[in-house]
Amino acid sequence: MRDALTRYAAGHWSFVAVVLAAACAFAPGIAHAGGWGCQVILCLSNPGGPEQYSECVPPIEKLWRALRHGDPFPTCDFGAGSSQGTFAGNTFASSGYCREDLLYWGGAEQSELLCGASGAINVDIDNQLYTRVWWGVRGQMPTITEFYGAGSAQVPHDPTQSATLFLQQMEQQENGFGGGH
């Protein structure tokens, strides 16, 4: 029953996201001055990833370009009294703010702990973390979406603790293998 409810919610969300993204794209007067910012938030909040739907590709690609150039994160004017507690913001990734599985040794002599992503965008809905999108990811996919909304069994993690956990795991592996090989 729970799986069916989750599939229904995901399908329902997908339809709503596409309709709202299209409304922002084709009726900029409705979204006011924050049309692009509203599209970005809607696309980033998609559990299937920010570019799952073709309507989201142009605004999200524009976002990646803007962030790579150091431009500020776009805003969305939801209007007076509506959607309070809904916002998104970018944090540039570093060894101090990363997913544990994106940390790696790099730099001079492979001695510097680095993050394999450019940044993470946290999307909050009703003041609760809904999605976190890691962007500029090295390797196989350009983004990783963590979904924490209704129906998700995933527990939010604190990216500021990943380096500590990574180093503890490395130490345990070294100790487990007799001091490393």
C-alpha cells in the first residue's frame, strides 16, 4: 500500500511540476520578476532530478552556467502570504560540506581531501528539507538528487559531518588491515 501511495504521490508531483514549470515559462506575468527563480525551485524540487522533464532543462542549464560564473542564486517571488517557508539556496562544496561518497584525496601528492561536486542546492518546502541536489558532480552523472519529501525513507544527513565520517572510515580500514598496505 505504501509503495502504491508513493508511486501515486510521485506521479501526481510530476504532473504538478510540469504544469507549474510550463506556466512559469509561458506566463511570466504570473510568476512576476522571479519567473526563472520559480522555475529553478520547481525543477530542483523534483525527486526524479532537476532535468528529468524537458521543460526544466533550459532553466536548470542556465542555473549551472550562472553558478559556475559565481552569479547569485535566483530568487522566486511567490507572492504575499503564499508558499512561506519554501526556498532554495546553493552552498559551494568543499571537504567541509560534501557527501561522504564524493570525498576523495587529491591535490599535491594526493594529500588534500576534496569534494567531487561543485555545490549542493538545498530546497526547503514548508521549512523542511525536501531535496538536496549536488551539482557539478565528477564522473558518471552531473547531478545527484537526494529526496527527503513525503514518502521518502531517506533520512537527511549533515554534509558538514561527511569529512569526519570519511576519515573515521579510512582509519578503521587501515586498522582493520594491520595498519594499511
